[in-house]
Amino acid sequence: MGEMILQVNHLSKSFGTHEVLRDIDFTVSKGDVTSIIGASGSGKSTLLRCINLLENPTSGEILYHGENVVRRGFNAPAYRSRVGMVFQSFNLFSNMTVLENCIVGQVKVLKRNREEARRHAMFYLEKVGMAPYINAKPRQISGGQKQRVAIARALAMDPEVLLFDEPTSALDPEMVGEVLAVMQSLAQEGMTMLVVTHEMAFARDISTRVVYMNEGIICEEGTPAEVFGDPKKQETRDFLARFRKA
């Protein structure tokens, strides 16, 4: 196991009287590709949003290299540049070109000069196959292309961990493969990734760890062989039965 990067301890999150996450314990080590699976409404995306500080946990702590990021006064923008996030709805700036979308965060948050930021952006746009579209606006490209730009934008910040919140769920079926191929290549290069996904083949074949969530708790976790091949809990077996190939 690699160096531990993130450690979630006793994390809970409520919205009013509705408890979405309950007593979550969770770690992310360098090089992990962890897929979080579970039915809609089981708390997967909320967990990711808490880890990225887009939601404030109700209780518990999130340690990044041992430092509690939910404490008052913590520098959230700097942390988010190290723990990047790719959203299901892309979240690109519609008034900016593809290239500008990948430059702006580097200049504003990392204080890179524009030329260095441009070089960095071009490197990752090439990597995800989007270099030919650098002058396009988001409305001029497909959903799969938008998601590849969003991945390039996140990578351009040189994150230590990338969080993916259902990155293919807003895509037409024929575009899913192009985004999963980019993610697979990142996994093979050793990128530390935490992926909320309904793509069971990705979770089974690409992950190093699989976490099954149900009703706000982590119900079961282990290697893909353990979770898919020999699930211990009845809830996990019932959930996976829907996805099993005949």
C-alpha cells in the first residue's frame, strides 16, 4: 500500500433532519483507484462533495496528509487544487474557449504565468485528445468532449488525487467509452483516483478497491475480486445481481 493521502474519520452529513452519511471511515492511499458504487441516493456523491469541501460535514474529520481540512480557517482553494474534482455536468465556463477553461484556474489559484499555464493546458488537452478543439466554446463540442476537457482542466492543476462524480452519467451511451478510456489510461499511469460510478465494468476491471455504499453507510469494501466475486453482505449481492452478465 502506498502513502496515505486522505483519511476520513467518523464522517456524518445531515441536511436538516435527513442524515445522508453516517459514521464513514475511509482512506485513500497513493496510487489507489477506488470506485464507489451503490444505488442512487446512497450518499456516494455527498461523500465526494464533503471530501472536496463543497459540503461541510456535520461531524467527523477529513485528514489530508494528517491535517484536518474541515477546521476553521483552512485554505480550501489550495486544497482543492491538490484534490481535484470532475463533475457529472462538466462545469465548464461557457463564455471561455476550451483552452481558456484549462488556463484560468492555473493562473488564479496556482499563480502560474499565462505562458506556462498555456503549455501545461496544451499538454493535458493533447493527452485527452482535445488539442484540435482549443478555440471552441463548450456549446460547440459534444458531451464526451466536454468531459475530456474537464478532465484536462483538473489535471492541469497537478492534483495529487482526482475525484470523479459520476463522470459518464450525463453522456450519451456512445460517448461513455471515450471518457472511460481516458480514465483507464490515468489509472494505468498511477493517478490516485476516487470514482463514484454506475459503470460496473470499470469498477470491476480498473479499480484497485471497490466501496459499496447503501443508505449512507459503507456496507462493504475490498478488492474488485472480493466485492464482485465473493460479496459478504446480502445487500451487496442484491445490488450486484442487477449488473451481472448472463
